[in-house]
Amino acid sequence: MDQVQLPASGTYVCHGITWPSGDPRLLLAPLPGGLLVYAGIMGQRLGYQVSGTGRWCTGRYQFVDRVRVEAVACPDRGAAEAGGQCVACASRDEFRFAHQVHSGGHVPDALAAYMAQPHWLYLATFADGTTKVGTAANPRKCSRLNEQGALVATYLAESPDGRAVRFMGSGPLIVGHVHGPGSAGVHG
């Protein structure tokens, strides 16, 4: 994925900041159409102007190979509905079943292959105090946390496959507090 200069003009749907290769880039979908732009932002001054009042479709994800998923811009740049996607993109999103892969149901072949690689379970805390349990495929172990903007994070477990780590991530999390020397142990 080539880094391009931040566009000086034009109208774009901003998908946010992504870290595909270790450095932050703005992921932009040009309007009215065209390929996604991964614009370098280090050392750049950024400014936004909001046009309109609606939400735009964020597109969909497709598998590039066994271990990589890439964003695909909405061809219609349609209005967002449930989950930030238009109906057409939601129905074509190859990654949409990932959050249910551990509990049965439909799993496309590409998703099954993606889930067969090592995955990580992590605990991340954000500036507003929110703490979440999440999962990341091994190639995205660091970039996943960077994209989410966690202030503090730790990896809890590594699993040989994504199904197992998603199962672990869906269960109750017991966070303990260790008392000082001579304590009775860990308390929840």
C-alpha cells in the first residue's frame, strides 16, 4: 500500500486513522468515487469541514489473502444505516461474520482461513475510562491498538486461531486486585 500526500482539495468521506504499516495514515474515500486514499499525516496540519448532516457509508471489508483484510470504499458513497454501512455494502462485507464465528453459524471460506491464523486477546483502557476486551489477528497485533487509541493496553492471551480467542473474549472477564504483602490473595 503506497502512501500518498494528503490531498490539498476535494471532498472525501473520512474513515479515520489507520496504521497499516506502522505509521499513521488517514483513510479517505473520495467523492463521488474512486479508490481509497491512505494519506500520510506525520508532520501535516489537518483541517476538516463537515458537509451535510448525514452519515456516509464506510464501505466494506474483503479478504486479500489468508491473513489480510482490506477496506473497500462504498461504490455509491451511500447513506449509512446500521453499523455505519449502506445495505449493499453490509451484504457484501466478507468480515461481518467475524464477531459470531466462535458461536456457530455461517462462516465464509475466506473468513475461516483468516481465523485459522494466530490471534491475540487484549485488554485496553481509553481516555474516558472505558475498558474493553478485544481481539487482533497476529499481523495486526500492534496496529489494532494504535487505531483504537488506547491509552494503556496489555495482551492477555495468544491463541493458535481466531475462533478460540473470540470465545475467550466473549466470556466474563474477572479483573482482580492484589492486596499488599501478606494479603489473602486476589479479590474481584
